[in-house]
Amino acid sequence: MDKNLSGEDNDDIDWDTEDELEIQEIQDTVFSSCTDLRTTGQHVVCCDGEASSSSVPFRSKFIQQFVVMGFPEESIAKAIKQNGENSDLVLDSLLTFKALDDSPEEQPSVSPPLEPSISSDDSASEYNENVLNNVYEEDSWSSDSDNYINTVKQRYLNDEGSSLSEKEKMLLFLANMGYPAEEASIAMDRCGPKASLPELVDFICAAQMSRAEDPYLLEDVKPNLKDILNDCGGYKKRKMYNELCKQKKQREISGEEPIRLPKSMIGFGIPTESVPRMVQRILPEKTIGPPYFYYENVALAPKGVWDTIKRHLYEIEPEFVDSKYFSATARKRGYLHNLPIENRFPLFPLPPRTIHEALPLSKRWWPSWDTRSKLNCLQTAIGSARLTDKIRKAVEKYDGEPPMEIQKYVLYHCKKWNLVWVGRNKVAPLEPDEVEMLLGFPKNHTRGGGISRTDRYKSLGNSFQVDTVAYHLSVLRDLFPNGINVLSLFSGIGGAEVALYRLGVPLSNVVSVEKSEVNRNIVRSWWEQTNQRGNLIHFDDVQLLSRDRLKKLIESLGGFDLVIGGSPCNNLAGSNRVSRDGLEGKESSLFFDYVRILDDVKSIMSRHR
DNA sequence: CATAGAATGATGTTAGCA
DNA sequence: TGCTAACATCATTCTATG
């Protein structure tokens, strides 16, 4: 597997051999390395004028791109004979040949990557059986919440009120107001530990109303706890909040209720909650996999954007999650998917969750008046040297603590640019490898191979937070123990692939679509370094991924198990001063290609089943 | 030419308070 | 309820520099 056949060094190989076994062997070897199929234009990109100085003649390069993909040369010759030198048509034919040749039981059996070989320390090497044991006292709640309430009530009645946690007190209070325990606790989990009573009641009312009209949230309604608990106060308030619910309903009837971001962005749950969640959702028939799908974008998009996204993705409720619960850096994102949400588990080792844990060396220089424990969202640009110099000069004028005004000035810029303390009076932007670590990638994931420092920041800033996504994807591990076929759109630096790999989900076939060549190179080298046994097929433009091509891919690979991707946020992100045009913007409108491709995949697969 | 630096606000949410 | 202030935000584009 250490042969690198994706370069131009493979001219030595005698492709004219008649030996079937040898062909097969080479095919296996080559197919397991990665491929880069350009789809721009009628011919391969490398055949333009500049590349003509290469010693490799055009024809062999044209053939080579398919050889590298792992197709036998006879098939390639046949396909070229049929279609001429049109890479699209040739690929279609080749995939058809492959589909006809492959018998169903020939699906590659890929063994899990038990010993991942990333060289860094914080990589997947810690993956082991422990993840299975990561059960956080789930049953104490989900088995019978009413019993729990009874216990709490008993303690309360036994004058143990002071020993009750804030959460338990609130739960009791809500129960007294007549709300089912289950709904109350869901509300508390969703709204966060500091949620006020009105917020919680508001949430419960909204949930009740949406359940009444929303077929996607058909939870069992538990018996009302009014019968269990005595009514000891809160009656007046309940009346008030019922009034509030009425108003809300009025609003809902008169117009569309827009998606509201939850104050505490924990989605359908996070691994570190003291009390596990009991959220259950039942998706409508037509949205249930295969394939599973997973869509991501910025949570703080302009008004109405998430409503549109939801409308185009089967009206499934997105979950909004801030990665600050998984990492030392914030990242507020919406995730819309049809994955199960029960029995999720996090990646191990758990990443550092405070700045000091993530950057221990900074602790020494961190002034007490900078009270940050988490970094803000990592973006694509970093603070300048001039700014850090200004800050140093501003701070070092004072012996001890600088005056309030200076503190304010420094903190404003530190927060804005995610600056950290690296020396006496010295702040600095994060190093690229620190960003990699904070986002859950192996160290040096984006380093080298002709990639500039600026490009590293840019690629990383546009990426998934791996731990967050992996937590959501973790349910796939038991569903696909023998390997998964992934269609990864807008792959970037491979956040989805890295997440699945670190989870121990064997990657059988990955079709990765990514516009940036720099990013494709990063994923390719990661794929090789981690000794993946599956196939990686690269495309560069989602817009050129036609239904026909998808059909051929599905026939060839046996369908996709997961369609995953986060479409461009350029025109949605708050940092964009120039072209924050919403979903219709130049790049962000590619969301509709995600929808188109997902729809195509679903319809093609349902026809083939 | 490639790379890094610097300048360029607006939108939306939340908290606090009268 | 309505106002204000505080705060965060997967960025773009021109310019300098080698």
C-alpha cells in the first residue's frame, strides 16, 4: 500500500500485461489509493496549454486518470472507443461496466482501523472498547421519569429541600404547575441550566403546540404529574403562562413561526451533561434512511435562512449546537439530519475544554483580568502583528493591572481575533496546529504539501469541529460495522471523513466533492497516511455531479449510506461585510445543489431497491 | 506571482433596566 | 413592553512586500 501511484511515476508499469491476476492485483493496489477526477470541462484539466510541457503524452494522461481510479485498461479502451475522449462519458461507461461485473457478494469487506497510524498523539489511537462503556447513567432517567419525580418529591416533603439541586427544584416546580416531568426535563436540558421559569414554560408550550401539529415529534405523552404531586403554589403563574401560550398560538396561526435559536445551544444533547436527555423524535417515513444525511451550516445566519433550509430538507427540525461544549472554542452551528439520536457517544480522548487545558503554556502569562475560559469562533483570518504590538505597548506601560479602559480595549481585540497570551504583555493569534487541535484534527493535518500558512487558516476556519460532528455520527458505528459508503459534499479538509475514522466506522467508499485543490490534497494525503483500505474518489464541483453520474456511482458502489456536507456559509456568515446575501448568494446558493443531489440519491436508491 | 497584512460594518441576539 | 448597550460572527478585498 506504500506505492504511490497517483503521481506521474507510474509510467513504468506495464499496463499491457495479459495476466489477469496481475491486473487484479494492481487494480486493488491502485484503487485503494486515492483518485482525483476533475470534472471541469470536457477534458481533464491538466491537459491545458501549460501542462503540455510534461513528458507524458496526452493520450496516456487521459487514460491514466481512469487507471488511477482502478479501472482495468481493457475497460478503459472499450469505453474510449464507445465515447471518444470525453471524460464524463468514459467514466459513465466504466461505472456501468463495473456495475455489471460486480456481483453483490463482492462488496469489499473492510476491517475496522484498529490501529490508526496517524503520527500525532491526540489522534484516534485512543479509540478502544471504552467507547462502548460510555454510558452515563442513562437508565436512571429514561426508564421511568415519574419514579424519579416521586423520589424528588419525597425528599422535598421530608424537608430536604435544601439538598435538592437547582435542577431538581425547578423540575419539581414545573411539575407542580402541571407539566409532565418528561417535558419539563427536556425543556430544562434544551434551555440550559440557567434558564428562567418563563423560558422553560415557553419552551414546553412551544413543544406541546408543535407536537399537536408537527408529525415529526410524535412522542408519547406521559401522564400528567398533577395527579402525582400536590399543588403547592405556582397556580397564578401557570395562568399567566397559559396566557402567554395562547398569544404564541395566535402568532403561529396568523403566520409562519420562524425558527428561534435556543439560548443554550446543546441540540439534542451533549456528552457532558450531568443529566442525560430523553429527547426522542420520530421522523416521517420518507426521511428515514437509507441514505442517512447530515447537513451543516452556521447557526447565526440571516433571518429566514434556516426556515428555508428546513423547508427544503423535509421539514426536519435542525439541532443547534455550540462546539464550546466539546472543545475550548465556540462554534455555533445548525445540524439538520435524519440520524438516530439515541445512544450517542463522544470521541476519546475527550478534547481539552478550556483555554488553559488546551494551551497550558499560556497559563503563565494570562492576566487575571482576562477572564476568558473559551475562545470565540475560529475564523478564516487571524489578527495582525501590528495589532498584537499595539496591545503589548498598551499593556506594558503599566506595572500592575492596567486601567479599565485599557483592559476593555485589549479584551475587545482579544475576543475579536482570538488572541492568546504567549509572553509577558504579549498576545498572539493561534498557530495553525493549535487550530487543528481545537477543531479535532490530527496535528499537521493541513501542513505541508505546498500549502501556505494563510491557506491553512482559511481551510481550517471553514471546517467542521470534528468532536461535535463525530458525536452526532457516532450512532453509525453499530449500524455499519462492515463499512460505510459516504457521499461527502463540500468536503473541505475532510472533517466528516476524519470524524468517521476516529469513531471507528470503516470507510468502504468515499466519494468526496471539493472545489479547492489544496483541500483535496489534504484529504488525499490524510487518506494515504491513515492507510485507508477503502476507495476515495474525488470530484471537484457539486454542480457537475449530475443525476446520471450519481446513478452510475450508485450502481457501481452499491448505494450511499450517508450523504454529508456543509454548504458554503460565505453569504450567511456575520463576518462578511461585503456579500452577506443570504441563501441566494453566489456561494451559499450551492445549498440547493446539496438538496438536489440528496433528492437524486434518494430517488435513485429507492428505485434500485 | 504568491503570500501576508490591514482596513472594511451589518445583522442578529441577549441582558439589563425603566 | 420598549429601549439601549454589549457582544459575537466558517469573510472580502485591496495593498505591500519579497
